Amino acid sequence: MTAGTRGRRSRQRPGPRLSPGTGGQDVVMQDPTPEGAEESRAAAAAEGGGAFCLQRVFEEVQGSSQLSAAPAEPPAVTVVAVERYLAQAPPAAPPQYWYDVTLADGARRHRCHLAPRLNGLVQRARLRAGTRLRLTRCSYRYDEKRLNRGFLCLEGLERAAGTATAAAGVPPDRHRPLQPLRGDNRHYLPLWNNEDPYGDVWVPDRPPVQVDVDVSKLTNLGHLEMTWRSRVHFHPLLVRILHKSRLRYYGKPEKKMDMPYQAYFEVADGSGMMSMVLWNSLCPEWYHSMKVGTVLLLAKYAIKTSYPFKTHPTPGDSQMKRFATIEISLNVRDPPTEISIIPEEMVKPEWGLPEVKYRFITRSELDDLPHNHSCDVIGLVTFVGRAERARKREHSEDFWLYRWAHAIDGTSDQPFILELFATSQPDVFERIHPMTYLVCTQMRVIQGLTENPSRTVYLTTSNESQIFITGWHQGQPYTKDAKVKNFIQWMKSQCEADQIKKTVIGGYYPFPRPPDSFLKYCKNNEVESVLKPIGEIGKEIEDLHYREHKRIAVQGIISAIRCISCSNAAEEAPGEELVQNDTFQSLGSSFVSKEDSVDKGKNEEVKSFLEPPSTPGEHQHQALLSKGSSVKRQTTPRFRRDAEHLDEYQHGHSVQDKNGQAVSDSLQHCTDQEGVSNILETEETGRTCDSWQSDLWAQVKDKLMNYFHHSKIFPESIPCKFDYMHKDLLMHQYNLHAAVHQPIEARTDKNINEFKSANGLGYYEVTVLGINHDIAIDVAFLPLFCPDNPHLFQLEDIQNDTLLSCMSSISACQQKATSSGRLHDTFPLSDEIVKAAKELDGKHVICILDICHLGDDKVEVFLSKIYKTVEPGVLYPV
């Protein structure tokens, strides 16, 4: 997946210092202000760790001969912020990142460095803003290249009980330093991508200034294009911004640059249009202020040959001349550019500056547009998905950030399907929600995925896209466009109550669907490079970062299917709320292997963080758990007593074979209409009210080398009906964790599980057996159907996949038949589904799996498509 090419004062008394001498604000632990002392003491009491515990840790570390200590009583602290920056590395090494963590102990805040071996805690969102921690080991490191400079380093952490109440009670440090603790970096990066501006160094907006424009001293773009080679200094330019790109961060470990940023603009005057590049330190100073439509007066700029591989937006005026061989370069030196923003009311018609023009289309026009066509759209958002990330390159730590959205404009019964990558507008991107008016510019049409374009055509952002929502429209040039005005008139005729019934937010969104055939799925790649051995799924999952989405293909045999109620899924994780519970399992515990193929080393670095302190007896108890219950499916309890029974069962009551390996029997559990769990399955029939298994599975399931259990789904997996009264809570849930703790206002105690699901009656657990019959995996299939908005999830998308299509259609029919509005505790496995499954019994198929890391140890694995292999080398859809 790609995102186009190229691509955030109180007086303080002096306090004890962390290091001798004057190290500046970085190394000072400051006492709270007198006016905040009472509040701080109350917060410290709530913390339970005591105020000034960071000071005690520092004294203990400083008193150690090795500058390292493990506190006898690990103090409890709150994570206020987690911030990322480029790490030092050898030349040509792929970029890696370090993390600084701001902690609060109820009396003060202090930044510490996270030991790099613990980076995985941040990368998988186990350590995040708002987390409560205990510091089990700390060290102190001096910067040997600077005088009197050092920092506390976090070497060992434990998850502590409680919520992050104290972070709000600690007096804020309004002089919080911007410079990272390690290396030569002068700024922090956004936590989850590189394209967004982050930190106070980015100036929000520069007001226009009163400037006397002497037209006689100006030059124009056409004249520059003809004379630039013969000149060193150029006359001032007066131009209007027509297009604006996202930010590009090009920092490298070996390059010593304060602000390695770049942004492209397309500017125009009466003679034509040319690219303008904003470089380095000018980006944080001017990027926010340079908007589409802004008029600039430029002096002391440079002219350079254009970069040949740069993307170009499609101009709204097709007749405008483009000067593509050169570009305007704005930099802080060589020469130091002078930039002035001219207020719009001062712009004179005689200057001849072109107006910003757009290429808006309606949904009824979209199906006939060619692939890669550039356009602008406006619509009412009816669905917005959770924020997800896609890795830019294999094994890289750099990610694209994106989300999906639907918008309607009244011209078609089909919505715009929008793939929205981050456009360096984080305030807008994070606040997209249903019922807002959404404008997207410079979108690209993606066609040709299936034979029915109206169902699969979608729009994706380009490098020059901009997005705007309600609250950001005022003053934008597109408000004058005729199609925008038509949309506003249509919205005035609509009933808001009727529209809001159709709105959905969050959850798993399987789009674009895999194509009809596996050869199309492979595109131009060799089949061998696309297929993953089923035994490597554990490694694929272990390597996932927070909200990273990945699609993989494995060969296997469909061996068992089981129905699970959505109401049970909601009860499955009572602690998985906005503040997560403290119960975790190691990533390696999701499967068991006779060959012990789990990479133990990676899990050691997070072990102390994931496991709360326990007594020696509890350690023995946990050892039994890790040995005996790791193979158990994390099944969905129907009532609380079932959850308690399951918990007791997993703590040492598992059945083991003669080799000591726990044998999974979760497929033998079936629930009747009264919700009582009974073992109804028999080897002879292979069929119960809500499950089916093949004869082959009955023979091999107790003899597997590896058995991966990833059929569990989470509240974040299920799309829910949008509740406008609680939109802030819902947006918080489906955005990424913030770098800085942002306490939710205590206006509601509503739990994410309490929101009405937009999904059907439940989902399916599908067991895929490896083609060598020694490895299996349980995955989930979520039939997505929204009766209030049938165009949200298209059943036709999987009509060429008999089994999955059957499961989706049956679930949709069952949901339509549920008129009471209350979901049943169970739903039967239909004869049609069993028939479709039996047609695949024992046959090799290719399964397309969507995997996504949801934070902590939550990983969803969904079955997206099944391809059947008819004979060696010949691949056909099911």
C-alpha cells in the first residue's frame, strides 16, 4: 500500500538537580509551585507511590558505583508523554528511533530516556501516555560530548495498577525543553508517523503583515524561466499558492541537520505556475501559514533545476502554463529568504493573480472516470474507520498513517469510498467523524479492481491532497465552487435524524477486497514471494507494530468452522476500555511448539513490564499457566460465571497428551439457546448447532506441532453505530494513542462495549490446517452488514468466494430477521455454510489474512478471501 510518491508559566522554586553543575532544564527536577502544592499532594496520595519518588530514585542511582540501581520499593509513576526522535546509527543503516518518556510522581514531571532494548514497549503501545508504571531499574548516563549534561535512563519497568489521574494534577512545565535527551537532535518527531508536524517548534499561524508592494520592482515566473541562468539575484515575486504538499521528513542518522524537512507548493502569477520548495528550518516557521489561496511576496530566494521525480498536482485550470524545468527554493540561508503574507483584502485585481480553481466531481460521475484521474470531492461522512498504519518498506520503522471513510453527496445511492493518508493536518485527520462535511482535494481514482466498478472504485489521497471538515471550511477558496454550493443546498433538504441512523465508526474494514483470482492478487510478483509458510505466522504477528495492518497469503485446508455471538465478543474483554486492564500475556504465549520455535529473546525485554509483581507462589502459578494454557483458545465467555470457569480452567486444569503438550478442545464447546455451555460435538457427526469440523481435523488436531489461536476479536474490531453525544469518546477510541496524555473529560462513564454494534449477529471462527498437517491456525471471519446502511459493507464484494459469501449472506438474512433489536446469544451454522465447507474438505486453498496489531497484546487476524488450487500451477477463485 502506498500513499503517493515522496513523499506540537508558572514560577518555579529552585529544586535539587539531577547532575552536578548547570545542566539546564533537561536535568532539573523542580518542586511544584506554592499555589499548586496542595493539588500536587492530593494527586500524590491518589498515586500511591508518594511524592518526590523520582528524587529518591535519582539519589539511589547516583549513590551507586555503577550509576545503576534497582529500587527496593519500586515507585509508581504516571507516563505523561512518550516522544520519538531519530537515533544515532552507522552510515547507510536504516533509520531507527529513540524514545524519551516524561513521568509524573504527583509532585513533578521529569523526562527520562527509555533504554533502546525496551523500544518494543512503545512500538506495540504497551508503554503509552496515561500508563501507570513502577520503575524496577534505572541508570544515569552522562553525555560525554557536553559539559554537565546527563539523563535518567529507564532500564526495567512494571505495569502498576490504577489510572492516570495524577498527570492532570501535576503542575505543567511551561518551559518544557524541546531538545531530545540523547544525540544531536533538536526536535521530536510525531509518535506514529513522520509526515505530521509535532511540538511547539511548529508556529501555528503567522498573521498577515502590511506590506507596500511596488509592482515596478517585481518580476514574474515566465521571465524567471527565461533568464534564471544568467542571474544570481532575482527581483521580488508576487504569487498565489494553488497547491500544497504534505511534509517530507528526510532525516538520516549520518546527516547533522536541525530540521530536515521539505514541503512543495505550486504557486502562480499571471504568467503561469511553478513549484516552490520550503526547506529545513523554514518549515516549522511557515508551513502552517502557507495555505492554499495565500498570496506571498518573496525576496532573496533561489532558483534551482526541478527535481525530476517529484509528483505534480493536476491544476484546476487546464489552460494554465506550467514551468516545470525550474523551481523556487526558500531557505534560511544561501540566501536567507524574505517571506511576506499579503492579506487577501489588500490583493488588487491589477496584479493579475489567478484564482484557485478546483475539479469537483459528484458520486454519480465517479464510475466513468479513468484510473488515476485527479479530482476534488465533498460529502457528508457516514462512516470513518480507525486509524491504521502501513509499513513503508519491509523491516523499516517508518509507517504511513491512514484511515478509510465513506461520504455521500445525494447524487448516487453509492458513497464515495475514501482512503485518507495523513496529509500533515493532524488536527483535521484525528477529528474526522460521521455527520461532518468533508472536502478532499487532489484525490486519485483507483479503478479496475473488479468487473463491477461501482462497488469497488475508490479515491486515495495524493502527495498534494488537503482535507477539511466542519469547522475548517470558513475562508477556503472552494466555498465559491458551484458543486460545493449544490451539495450545501442538498444537505439543507435532508433530515439529520434520518442520516445519523446510517452512520458507523471504527472497526475492521476489509477494503479493498482481494481480487477475483490469486494471480491478480500477486500482480507482477512471483507466487513464491507472495505466499507465506503457515508456520511463520507467529513471527509475522510478533513483528507487527501498533495499529500496523498487513495482508498475507498462506496455503491451508479449511478444517473447522464455529459460530460465535457478537454479544459474547463484547463481554470478552471487560477491561479493554479506554484505560486498559493490567492483564497481559507474552506474544509468544499465543501458540505452543514442540520445537520451541518462539523467539524468546524478544519477549525477555518486555517480560518485567508485562508481568505485575507477584509472590514466589504466584510465580509458580504463572509458570503452570504459561506451560499448560498457552495452547488454549481465548474463547468467548457467555456469562460472567463462564468467564470465571474459563479462568480456573486455564490456570492448570488443561488436559495434556503424553508429551506434556496441552490439547485444545475449544472446538468441542457449543452453547444452546439458553446460553449454557455443553459439549455436544461427537467425532462421528463432526457437526453441532453452531460448529462443523472435517474428518481430517478430528484425526490430526491432537497431534499438531504448532497451533496458533487468533480467532479472538476485540471491541476495536467491531464497527459500532455512531453516537453524536459521545463523539469525542469514539474518536479517542479509534484514533492512535496520543504522545501526550489527554485525560477524557468526565462527562460520561460510557464504555466502548456499550455502544450498539453496526455488525450482524456474530462472527465465525475458522480453523485452517497447514497443507503438511502439522500446523493449524484459528482465524476470525466477520460478516459485515449494516441494515441501516446497506451500502456500507458490500455483500457483492465476495460473491466469487462461495464459503465466505455464504457466511456473509446467511448472517445478513439472520440479522434482518432479528426485529427485536436485541442480539441472540447464539446463532446456528446453516446447512448452506456446511455444504460450502464440505466442498473444500481436504482440498488445498489459499487464504488471504488481514492482520492488525491493536496495542498491548491484542492482535486480530481476519480471513478475507479464499482461493482454491485446482491442480499444481493452476489457480482459480472458489
